[in-house]
Amino acid sequence: MPIETLLPDAAVDLVRRVTSRRAFLRTASFTAAGAAALVACGKDASATPELAAAATVDPKAGAPPAPAATPASIRAAADAMDAMHEKGIKAFPAKTAGLGNQLMAPKIVNGVKVYDLTASEIQWEVSPGQMVAAMAYNGQVPGPQIRVREGDRVRINLKNELKQSTAIHMHGVELPNDMDGVPYITQPPVKPGESFTYEFTAPVGNSGSHMYHSHHNSATQVGLGLLGAFIIEPKVPRAIENVAHDYVLILNDGMHGFTINGKGFPATQPFTAKLGDKIRVRYMNEGMMIHPMHLHGMHMTVIDKDGWAQPQPWKCDTLNIAPGERWDVIINCNNPGTWAFHCHILGHAETEHGMFGMVTALVVSK
């Protein structure tokens, strides 16, 4: 008959606890001895973490606690992170080779506005010291900014110096079918070494913010930089369009990372205004992700989407820009200072190392 049946309940509990403790001590002693033997034989205890841990176990105290962080070590870690953030901010705007989205003046030939674009492969500096392979129009990412007016006759001569075929699509512009720039649907691809001419009249009633980009192997070609702004100005601007500055922000998230006008922070360019100015910002998303753009310190008044006037202007401080979309906003610069201006998907703008990617600033001076 088991001894527990002859003892009161309290005594049974005591016996069980003593027996359990003896078993633990025996197991711990054997395990520790085994670990010590492995170390003595030249074994790497780190390769057997269970034995390494057991070798340091005090049977009376259990596993040792992890070392507590001291106030000094906490402060040192915080200081190191802060220094990286400060370094990036102080470098802004950092100098890099090349500047994209530069306004292109046309040649006028018999009343036609002529733009010559050459697609080629280049090296592009996205941020200081970060050189990347790129495909570019006229050696810049984004390509040259093209501005025409409603009713203008426009000719775009594309020369292909790439190692693959390409084409140009005028995104958002309502053109004749044979000028739409989609290989095997509206035209043959423009093969390496060949050229193609797009000619059309800028549609009346289709003014606003549009884009041009490759529509052949486009995830690669647009991701590498074959993109640009195509803006059709109205013959008669609305009163709300009378602004001190008209800025274009082309967003991309392809092979070059998260960029604004082909650059990542701190190499992005700030936007400037004087106190009391009204400015226009044209957002264009050439990437494959959504980018909610957020301005600190002042709200934005949304006036157009995809070139079309909104039925009623409306206000926000964060505006979601989906792939292919264009949004136009007016900012009344009534709050002086340097204001952060960034994508609010925070992983596109900031890490523990500091700000990067889709970050710039609006500087309002007195």
C-alpha cells in the first residue's frame, strides 16, 4: 500500500514536494556535469545552447536574469539614434549629380511644338553616394517636364538607345488611337536603334496634370525612370489657378526605392514660398504603391483629380495618391517656417536611422 494513503493530506503534499525537489537537483547536477565535460573536451558550448545554459544554472536560484540596462547605456543608445536622425536633417538638401523633371522648351517648326526625347541607359545618383542603373529620357529621372496649351499642335520624336524595345504612352491625354503608345495594340514597339514620332493636337477640354511613360515592359522601364510630367494648360485659367509657384511632385517606388522627382531624402529638393503666397502642387504617382502625402503646418485645398476639376474644392492635410493618379492642390502659405512634407506610410519615409525616401519640406519665409 502506498505510503501516501497512511498520511494526512498536508503530509502527502510535503512528501511530493520534497521528492520533486530531489529529482530536480539530481537532473540539474547531471546536466551541469555533462556540459562541463563537453567544455573540458574542447566542444563549443555555444553550439549546444541547452547545455551551455545548463552549465551556468544555480540549482538553488534557477536561470540567471538578463543584465539590466543601465541609465547610461539607455542614454547612449538614444544618443546614437538621434545623431543619425540629425545628420540626415542637416544634410538636406544634399547635393547629388543630375536633376530630373526639368522644364523642356520646344522647338517651333511651322507652328508645331517639337520635343525630342531619347531613351537611354544611364547611372543615376538617387541619394548621396547611391548610384543606380536607370533608364532615362534625355539623361534625367524623371524625364523633361513638357507643358503645352489646349489646342497646340505637338510632335514628340522618340529615339530608342536602349537594349530593348520601348514606346511612349501619354497617360490621361485623350488622343487618336494610333497615338496612344501601346505596342501591338496601337503601334509596333520601337526597337533598339529605331525612332517613332507621336503627333497630335492637345485636346481642348482635357487640360490639367498628365504624365508620359513607357508602356512596354513597363514595370521595369517605368520603375527605372522612363516617365515624366505632361501638362496641358488651359486657354483660360480659373481664378483659383493663379498662384505664385506651380510645383510638380512625381512619386515612384520602383528599383530606385521611394523617390520624389527621382531623388530620395536628403537629396530631395525643398519647395519654397513667401509668407502669403499661394502655390499649386501637382502630385503624380508613377509607382505601384499608394502614397498618402502629408503636409505639416498647413492644409491643402484639392482642386483637380486626373486633370478634371472637382465639383467643389475641399480641404485636407493628407491626400492619398494611388498608382496612375494625379491630384492638384492649392496651399495658402500662411504659416512661416520649414514644414515636413512626406508620404505617411511611415516605412516609406523614416526608420531608426532617420528620414529617407519620400520626404521633402515646404519652406515658407517671411
